[in-house]
Amino acid sequence: MKLVILDGYTENPGDLSWDWLKDTVDEYTVYDSTPQEKVLERCKDADIVVTNKKLITKEIIDALPSLKFIATLSTGYNVVDIKAARERSIPVSNIPAYSTDGVAQLVFALLLEMTNAVAIHSESVKDGDWCRSEHFCYWKTPLTELRNKVFGIIGFGKIGSAVANIANAFGMRVIAYSPNTKTYDGFGEVEFTDKERVIRESDVISLHCPLTAETEAMVDMDFLTKMKKSAFLINTSRGPVIVEKDLADALNEGIIAGAGLDVLSQEPADENNPLLKCEKCIITPHIAWASLEARTRLMNIFEGNIKAFLDGKPRNVVN
């Protein structure tokens, strides 16, 4: 079996190991990154193709006669034409539930930076402002307590529920919207309601929804103008759920108080993205998933997916 990994750097920039592949497949190649136009060339004769963000289109699938299995190094699998793979009886496996705790943790890192401005105050101290102060303390921006604030969640899967637990621990009142009508056992501290109420009443809105036709561009100016003027928006889900110009305008005009984003509509970021110059917007480079612990879990699940396929019992199949 010949295996090709198209973009392995973000999963393993050198602190993990691909060595287990030596005892698993006959031949393998790991590319740190692959230009989209070279995907077909690099996958030539491959039995197993592994991708994180590189598109595996119907045209590519149809042009690879040896292809037997597609694996993603991510939970999301929208980069693969799963219908075309299914038509060829090629299973596609993803990596479920490996980064739940890390994503939930970053939600509150973003929120606490907006409410406590730790970085701003640390820079001020290092610039000598505290040394020159006549008072024992000072603050550069208003500080906000979380207790008794309303934390709104849109999308209530594993990550949304983990975020709810942390919000409860901060003494916040959690309300949530999810189109899934299943019973949420164990979440007596969460009040499930409609999306409009979450938008109107929340002091913080955290997005945890998948990118679908219904959620794409969901956060537009109409959405933002319904939020409290003092509210914060957090997005660790998918960039395209937000209309970025509308958010930039809303922040610059004081329609909402701030935003914390780990994802953008284009990644790497477009230098012309209006949010990059927005003072009230904190942006991290899609790192919520990327702790060493989470990437180690990802690698272990990926190894299991490959070995399960080779044993004739593919797992985590999404098609």
C-alpha cells in the first residue's frame, strides 16, 4: 500500500512522529504542504490519500485509479467530495472529538482577554506606566465580571456542551440554540431556546455550529444589530458563518462591544480582511485545535483509522 499525506505540517511540525507508518504501509510520503494544483501529481499511484485542508474533488478522485481510501486529519470533511468517493466505493474517514477541551479553553481565553484585557495591561506595565503611577493600581479599559452574565451558545454538540459547563463554572446563566431536537440529558443548567432569543439576550454569544447552507453568512448586520451593545461575539467554529465586513462595521460603529475569532473565511488570512485592522477584534490563527495533547489524540485516532482500513474494517467513515 502506498500512502500520501498532502499537508501534514500543522498536525506534526516536528514534535510528533510519523514513524509508525513504516510498519503499517509499504511506502509513504509526507508533504508539509501541497499547492492545490499539485495534488493530483503527488497522489499519482497512491492507494491512500490523507488530507487536512487540500481539496479532493471528483475530478481528482476519478483520475486516481489506485485510490482505495481517503483519510482526513480533521473532524471536518467538506474538503472531500464524499459523493464521488462513495460512487467509487472509497471510504472516507475523519477524526472525531479530539479537540473538544482545547476549543472550549480557547473560547474563554478569548473572552477573558476581552473582559480583563490582560495583554494590554501587561504591556502598559512593561512600558513603565505602573512605575510612573501615583496610585497603587489603574486600568486602561473597563473590566467586566462574568458572574450572572448570560452566555449564549449557537450549536450544541460536544464542544458547545463543554463550553456550557465552563460558563456554568463562572457563574454565568447559559442559554442555547440548536436545531437538533434530541434530549440534552445532564444539562439542567442550560436553558434551550430559539435563536432569536439567544441573539437578543446574551451578553456573550459563542458560535459552535457547522458550516451549512443555513449557517453560512448567518452573522450579518441584521444579526449583529439585534445583539446587546455591550455584548461580545466569539467564533471558534467556521469563518464563513460570519459576514466579516458586517462584523468589522459593527465593531467600528459600536454596535457590539467586541469579538474574539479563531477562524476567518479565508485561511491563511487575506491581508485585506477588514477585521485585521479592527481594534475591538481579537484574532488567533486557527489554534484552538492545536495543543500538543489534542494533536497527539488526533495522531492516535488517525493511526487507528489507517490500521482499521487495512484490516478491512474502516472506522469513522463519513460516507
